[in-house]
Amino acid sequence: MLQKTAKILVIILAFALHSCAKRGSITGGLKDTLAPVLKSSYPKNFSTQFSEKKIRLNFDEYIKLKNINKQLVISPPMKNEPIISPSFASKFIDIKILDTLQPNTTYSLNFGQSVADNNEGNALNQFKYVFSTGDYIDSLKLAGRIKDSYSKEVDHFVSVMLYEINENYTDSIIYKENPRYITNTLDSLETFQLENLKAGKYLLIALKDANNNNKFNPKEDKIGFIKQPITIPTDTLYELELFTEKLPLKAYKPTQASGNRLLMGYDGKQNFKDDLPKIVLKKNDSIVQTIITQYPNKDSLQIWYPSIKADSLQMEVNHHQYQKQFSFKIKNQKKDSLDIRAVQNGSIHFRERFTLESATPLTTFDANLIHLINKDSVAVPYTTDYDVFLQKMYLDFEKKPSEKYQITFLPGALTDFYEQSNDTLSYQLSTKEIEEYGNLRLDLKNAKRFPILIELTNKKGDVVVASAYTEGETKIEFNLLNPEMLSLRAIYDDNKNGQYDAGNFLEKRYSEEVLHFSKEIDVRANWDVQQDFDMSIPYTPEPVIKPKKKKENEKEKEKKRKRNSSIF
């Protein structure tokens, strides 16, 4: 009987334990949304009389470093970057200082978004470790905003720098030396704040620093600057406009591209169409006839020359004060031949010019061999224009809605530099109904001065769809536009050359003023848009709105510490 009772008790106990196990199963708990917490550091954060070579930062949980090479900003910059370790998840960061620190200087190590917890990736936002080699921590600040002088979009990771103006200061310092103080906008900000500054007079600049070397390289970097020295302390919010300098011409030794063409590379974004350098090609002392054109989408010029027998040639390049001479060998190579391509074939918009591109430069046009007719075979009047520098021929004519056109170039209509002529070329074009396009009526308000260049662009602002130039007229029409969302900008053309001109640091010259309309313009088919452009209202980019993270309170921090220290 006792044995039977014991068996029953064992079964009841086993069932009870099984039920308890079901009810008490461990779950993962709430998702971790809290950033790591700095528990301690050696030496302590904001230490003075700092003389250590190693820093240790201890956190309350396992952390990892993300994109530390781009996120970490050290101010003032160190000549030899410190070693940051470890590269794996841990509860600490070690910083080994390799540089000789400046005396009586406050250093700031801003980790940006690089310190994050290992599990969920919650970043410790703008975490800074600050110390001073002197008796106190410098505490002054300087703040401002970054914008682009021409485009709506602003670059990320822009460095903002302060150079101390003292008895050793020259403008060349930005090309050769590290700044006294530096910060960075990182990947999501257009504003900046320099902290832990000492009182004094400074040069303030911004760099989109392609090489990340804290020095201005005009060939690759954008720059923005304030002409006047900045005196700290100050409450002024400064605006820095980034631009790419137009460099003076520097030509490179020509290379042979074919049996009748040379390529000459150059530095500097040049507007050669209106300011072409004088290039003289010589065979010994005899001048060789040439045509100079732009190599498409490259910083190179094409030098076309006739078939000649020579082992070497000489070239002289003159552009303003720049002079350069080259001597180079040439070989017997295959020559370029005439090849013509139409930019439009099938349809053409009302605002477009029919365009032909030629592989070799054209020199002769026979209008008697160019025929343009409509769908009723009626001849349509036209005019031609040729841009030799771009090797493009334009054919202009009045386009009517829902019409079909045929353009025929009979043999011999086009002849190039090498007396090669075209075979028969025929192109079919058609137009749409006017109702398929939209119109924009623009009214400029509160313009400060004239002339003004108005540019309609795509949404991003990198393609100009249409433009207008006004020397006083405030009502401007853009008719027959393709339906799309467009952006609008106005350029105060102060030097009256019909284009935007960037600034120059050494000349202490700002870029020409560019204003962006605050909204995108929706151009719709069969629709007239009437739009006022108040040029007294500055453009302000839409703020990037990020989800708000739950703010940590002391109870949540305590829960997190317990969670991290628990053993399951």
C-alpha cells in the first residue's frame, strides 16, 4: 500500500513540475533601446594637467566601434593619429596617444555616432572625451551653418576649422598646416558647433576634405570661408558657403589619340568655350593647321591636325599669363573618320534644337543638300548653327503640334576637317500636342539688383531644364515644359558674363549669390503655373526628422545595468 502511494506521489510531483516549467518559461524581455553609459574613465573626463599616454573608457555594457575612422574628430588635430582599440566587442575603449601634446591646450575627442551597444546598435550620440594639458578647460563656443553656394544639396562630412591669427599667420596656412580647432558635420547635419575654444582671433573656414588630411587642396576640395577674422568669444551664428574654386590652367604633355588627333589634359574646371587658350602646333618651324575641341566629359582638349609625315611635333600653349611648351614624338596610327549621330531621333520637344554630333570637326555645310519637310511634304524653313568646340550642329525650325518632320542630309551636305563627306542621312521626328506640356509664369519679387540668371532644374538641381536672363524684367515665362517636379534658382550675375562664378580664397572673393526657391514647382500637362519668387526670403532646407528615442531616466538605467549583469 505504501509503495503504491509513493508511486502516486511521484506522478503528481512530476506533473506539477511540468506545469510550473510551462508557466515560468524565460522570454527575451523588452527590446534594448538605450545607449551605452560611460561608467568610468582614466584619467577622468575633463581632466586638467593631462600628461598620460593612454586613456581607458569603461562602459556599462559591451560596445562596438562603428566607422571610427570617419566619425572620430580630434580637436586640435594630432599630427600622429592615436590608436583606438579593441576592434572587437568589449566593455572598454583604449586610446593610445602617439603625439606630443601642445602645452596649455584643451583637447576634445568627439566620437560622433561611433560608440554603440553590441546587441542593438544603439549609438551614444556625440560622446566626447575632453582634457587639458594646462590648468583649466577652455569653454568658449562658436556655432553656425553650412550651405552650398550653388546647389540645394549640402555635402555630408564637412570639416569646420579655426586657424589662430597671430604673428606667424599667412593665408597659405590652410594649404600646409593643421588648424587649431576642428569639428565635422558628420553624415546628417548642416549645422556645426566648435567647443572648448580659447579666446582669440581666428580664420574660420569649411572644407569638404576629399583626402581627410585637414589641408586645402583646390583640385579636389570644396571650401567656404569668412573674409573677416573671427573674434572669440562671440554670439554670432556664421554661415559658410562651400564652392569649388576655378583653377588657373595647367596643361599636361599631349598624347597621341589617333593618326590625326592629340589629347591634352589640363587641371582646372575651365570655361574654354568663351576663353579658349591659344594652342600652336609646329613641325619644326612650320605651323601646322589645327582645330581645338573639347573631349567629351573629360578635362582634356582635342587637337585635330591634318595628315603629316613627322617623327615629332612641338606645341605652345598660352592662356592669360600661363605659357607652356611641349615636344613629343608621334607614330603612324589609324586616323579618325567622319561619324555623325543625331541626339533626337523619333520625337522632339518644342524647346529642343535638333542636334547632330560629329566624331570629327565639321567645316563645310551645303544648305542646298539639307531638306526639311513636314508630313504633307511641304518644305519647312530652318537655320543652322555649328559649335565647333563641342562638335555639335544645331538645326532650328518652328515646330507645330502633332506634326511629323523628315530631315534629310544628302551626300556632301556635311564635310569635315579632313574633307570627308556624309552619305545620305535621314531622320524622322514628331511633336506632341501642346496640351501635353505645361507653362510657368514667374514673377520676381524684391530683387536686390540686376542682371539675374534664372535656372529651372530637375528636383535634385544638377540638370538645368531651362534658363532665362533678365536685366530688369521681373515677369518671366517658361512655356512648353515637360510635366515634372522642378526646382528653381536665381543667380545675381554681378560680373555680367551670363553664368555662375565661384569664389576664390586667396582673392578673398565670395561666389556669386545664388537664391533657391523654397518649394519644388509641380509643372503639369495642360496647366499654367503662376508663381511668385520672393528673393528676400532665404532658402532653408527641410529638416531631417528622425524618430525620437526614448529618453533614459535613472530607473531605466538601473534596469539596464541589472539586465546586463544578470546570468541566465
